[in-house]
Amino acid sequence: MLTKMWQSKSVCVLFAATLLSCQAVRAADYKELKCDESLKRNVFAVNQVLRAGRFSETTSEADFRKFFLDFYLPQWTLAKDLGKLPKNRQDLNNKLKQATGQAHDALTKLVLEFMTGLLNDNYHPAVQLNAMLAIGELNSVENPPTPLPEALEPLLATVNDSQKSDGLRVAALIGLQRHVAAKLPNDDLRKQVTASLLKQADQLASADQAGRHWILAQVVEILGQLGSPGDDNAVYQTILKTAANVKLPIVTRTSAIEALGHLDLAGAQNIDVNEPAAAVAQFVVDACSEVARLAKQSNYSPAESHRWLRPCLEAATIALGGADDAHKGLSSLAKSSAQRSRLDQLQKCIAPAIAFLDAKEHEQEPLDPTLETLRGAVDGWLKQK
């Protein structure tokens, strides 16, 4: 559904972790919580409560809270165990998945409060990163997984906080994207999320750091997932502006081009299809130039060049024809047979290159002839009136 450049969560986490690793401050300078190792003996009893879904005479709610707040969760803050944080988060997710009833609800609430506290004090950046990811992974229901609505507050607060590190905001966006993909529960939340993302997109578009452009790609992806062109077409305009911005990396523009195909443009007013269609065409031309440049400067193999171009052309196809039956992309803006014909012509310019990339027998063939043919065809389309 999303641009293949960015759909891997592990890539997102790696980027965030890389940003955080640049903060060269000794772990000893950060706060740690006291961890009562004697409570480790209660792990079996606590797991029984989680599976049973209720507290018992032998393990009360107070015992349950003490285990997690005085032993289990404070382990996340220990400098000597920073390398265990991903494993700790996975173990917590496993406990939540096995939990039922009041035990699940109690643990979910407890984790949300604890992790939010870690974000707002002097804890190691890696601790805060994993706390943010844990918040984004919380569910109100585990099967099927339903993101916890209360988690949106710290997620949005972090996204909107310019004082937070880029890495932490990336982690918050990962969680926010999960909530949006699962459909936000009401219009007020959708408007709140949309307003926050539009503000971030505006700030990030003028940034000159590559990492900020990466975050912008995340932001426009989520705006596309929301589906609405926005009040006064604000979401559409932001995505289009990102897609057409030649100062941005092709990978960021790829996310924006694909996001156009996820918008419900059927009822949009005052949008001339020729403008976004020309932006898609220019993007394809620019992508061809960039692939050729990278192949020459970086000695890309044919297979590497193929993998680089493919998501660009897929994004352009999605923008033109839509992501699914409910989101038909720019085709839903075509009001006349002439406009529909022009969009079809652009699709036909791109289709042979996609067919070439799809054919297994061509995967080791140089891409130069295909790039020249594609670029020439789309250039010709752009010059037509």
C-alpha cells in the first residue's frame, strides 16, 4: 500500500536509532530507576493473572502494579541493559498479547503512563525511543489488533514538540501511522492529526538536512493514508507541492507522488487535473535522470538500477490510476474525454518501462535504453498541449 522505499518499519527504527546515536552523551549522565530484583520471583504468578484476565487472592492488583512498576519496567532505564531494549519491548508485547480482560486493560494503562513519563524526564535517548515505539504499539484490543486511542495524545504531543529529537519524532510518526492505517475513530481526531501533519510538512519542506527530508516522506505518506484532500484542498496542495519540489530528493517525492493516489479526489472542487498530471510526468523524467546519475556515479549494477526505478514508476502509476477502487487517483479528476485520454497517454508512456522491469529475463540488462525511451516519451507528453 505504501511506497516500498518506506514501508519497512525496521528501516524507520534504524533511521531513528542512527539519529539518536549521534547524541554523544555518556549513559551515566542519564536518569535510571531503581529496580527491585527480588520481585523477579513473582513473574510466574503475574503471567497467570495475565492469562486469566483477573487478579486473584494471591496476586492482587497492588501486587501486579508493584511487579511492573518496581521491577519489570524500570529495567528499561538501566544503562548496562540498553542493548536489551528491543528485546524488552518484544517481551512486553508478548505479555500484552497473552493478557485478557481486566489484566490486559490494567497493564495497558500502566504501560502508557510509565512510558509517557519516560518521555518527559532525563532518560537516555535509546530508552525514550523504545518508550515511544511501545506507546505506538499499544492496543485496546489484541485480536484483531486495535490501536489504543489514548496513545494518540503522547504520539501527537511528540510529533508537535520541536524540542524533541528528530529520532523521537520519527518513532512517534511510526505509531501515528499505525493509528491512521487502522482508521481513526472520529472526525475530531482526524482533523487534529491532519492539522499536526500539515504543520510538520510545512516546516520540513524548507529544511536542508537529509534526515528531515526523510521525515517529510513519512508525513506525506500518512497524509495520503488519511484519504481526504482536506479543507480547501489543503492536504492535496501540500502533497502536490512536495511531489513537485525539485529541491527534494527523489525518494521523498516518490512518497508524495504515491500519496496522491491514496486521496479520495472524486468530490474535490477547483482542482485542474492538468497540474498534478504534469507534476507526475515531471517526476518520472526527474527519476530517470536521477537513476542514470546514480548508476554512473555509484557504479550501480543493472539489478540495483532496476530496484531504484521500480518504486518511482509504481508511485506514478498509483497517482494516475489510484491505490484502490475507492481511491482512483488523478483519474477521478478527469471531467472530459480529452482529459481522460491525456491521462491514458501518460500511463501508456510509463507502461513499457514497468513491463521491462517486470520481465525476469531483463533483470540483468542495462537500464540506459529504457531510461532514454521513457524519458523521451514523457518529455513528449509534457510538450503536448
